[in-house]
Amino acid sequence: MPRPPGAEKGRARGYIETRANGSLRVSVYQNSSYAFAAGGALSTADDLATWIKALVGGKVFGADLQRQWLDSPQPADPADLAATQYGYGIERQTFAPGATMYFHFGELPGFNSFAGYDPVNKVTLVIWSNLTVSPDSRPTANALLVKVLGQIYTLPSAPSGEETG
């Protein structure tokens, strides 16, 4: 496929599924700076891994603010303590006993990402995809997350036909 107008050589192309027939099309190239905090930076997976590890690991905020930030995630449904918790721009979820990760998902047209850090086990995980939505209609990083986490941790079994993430 030819490079979309304005796309720079060496940059990944993003893809969007055409719902009418399930085919993929190249997303319109956009300079991500329009999104400000929601993607206003160009980086690599290594940069994102360094950032999430530093952010969760206490290298960005002072001690008091770091504690407030790490304690900020609250369950969307207080009755479901296993659900993902969301706070000041960060999510927290315990995927298995002793496996709690702080993370953030991101999305721009044609791209989907996950960046997470488990400070207890010192696990840093970055998932980047150049497909916004997976064939099962979930954000691609969400669809891949459970598969990848299953390679890192021993996850509890989900009920038949159900996956978390």
C-alpha cells in the first residue's frame, strides 16, 4: 500500500476495520499532537516502558503525591472488588494473587495500546497494535492483554466463553 499523504517514512500505519465487510483500511494519517494528553507524543515501546515503570515506581512524583496517586484507583462497581479500579489517570487490577498491575490504555485512530507495571514482581508490559479494534470488536490491546498476561502469570480460569481485560 502506498504511504498516506503526510505520513513520514518509518512510521507505522494504523488500520481500521470497515464494518460493512470486515476488510481493513489504512487509517487517515494524523499528527498525534492534536490529542494533547491523549497521545500528544511520539515515542517507542521502549520509551513507553521506561515511562510507566518510572511513573508507577516513584521516579516522577514526590513521595506524598505518589502515595495519593497510587491510592486513587477505586472500583467502578464497589460490589465487584475484582474489577478494574480507576483513579487519577491510572488503572489498577489484580490479575492473579500477588499480581497487581497499574496501567493505562491508549487509542488513536488506527492504533491501540496498553502500558502497565507490576511493582511487586517488577514486570513491565507494553502492548502496541496498529489495529484499533480486534475482529471480536474489542480494543486490540484488551484482546491481546489476557493472552500475554497468561504467559507471565498463572491466571485464574474465566468462566467458559468469558475473558477478562
